[in-house]
Amino acid sequence: MDDPIGVSPAITPCTRRPFGLSDAMILVAAAAIGLALARTPAAFVAHMFSRMPSRPPVHRTFAYLYDGFAAAFPMVAALTLAAILLRFRRPRPTFRRLVRQPGLIACAAAATALVIGLLHSLPVGFNFMGTSGFDGWTYYASITESHACDYAVVGAWLATALSGRWRPERSWIDRLGRVLGAAWIGVIVLEFVVTWAFQSGW
């Protein structure tokens, strides 16, 4: 029977699935797919850096960090989808408990924003490929869709916390989701820092 609303659920040992070989294989496969997809934006970023004019070292450092995340976007996206798959493997907590876990909430919010954003950006993508090619469009999609995922995670976490339904689980699966959620949010902070650095002439 589900716990009453407002009572913090105690996760029993039978619902905490230990990390196994199949879990490792799924994560390795997701990382491999992410790396394969990241080759295109990474190559475009390297091309952009080769044409970057002389700038202060601080500007170049922030640019490397920001565009590096764009190149890593496919990896984070692939791991996010893999984390959702792992979370729903048995044994698992009840659905009522699952929807309170910040790890799953972050991954589900990012995945939803990712799918909607990619569908929405298809018309722009076709025009973009006509001027900058597939590499340019992939880089554009990495920047724009990462922003959508970032704010989706922030909104989902804020709504969960303010509603009092924040119930983290002491398991590797929920911790993985929380790490991925923090990675999505990290790009927002980095974007504000980069924008401030350029506008202030630092």
C-alpha cells in the first residue's frame, strides 16, 4: 500500500536495485552513441576555434567551456535517456514514489524538452543546413536544445520542491539522475558568466 501523502516514504531494500552488469552495458552503449553523435558538433566547434580572432585568454577560456558543452550535449542527452530506462527497470519503487524522485524528474523533464525542441527546430534545421551544412545545424541544435532542457529541469525541480514532493532516494539510479540534472543546469550558470564576461569587457 502506498504511503499517505505528506509522509516521507521509506524505500525498502527490495526496491533498491543494485548496480549490475546489464546497467553498466546500457550506460556504456548510451555513452558510445553520445560520443558518435558528438563528433559532428565537436568538429564544428574546432573549426570555429581555428577561425576565432585574437581575444583575451579569459574570453577564449569561457568560449572553450561553453562550446565544449555544446559538443558534449549529445553525450548528456544519451545518458539522460538511458537513466530513464534504468529507472523503470525492475525492481523499482511504486509509481507514486518514482514521480517524487528528483533524479527521474530531471531526466523526464529534459527528455520531454528535448523531443519537443527537436521537432520544433526541424524547419529551422533545413534552412540552417543550406548555409552551414549538417555540422552547423547540429551545433545550432546542441545550443538551442540544451537551453530548453536546462530550463525544463529548473522548472521541474522548483515545482517539485515548492509542492513538498521532493523525495530523493539513496540509490545510484536517483543519484545518477540528479547528477545529470545538475549538468543540464550548469550550462545556464556558464552562459550567464560568459555573457557577463563579454559584455563587461573582462
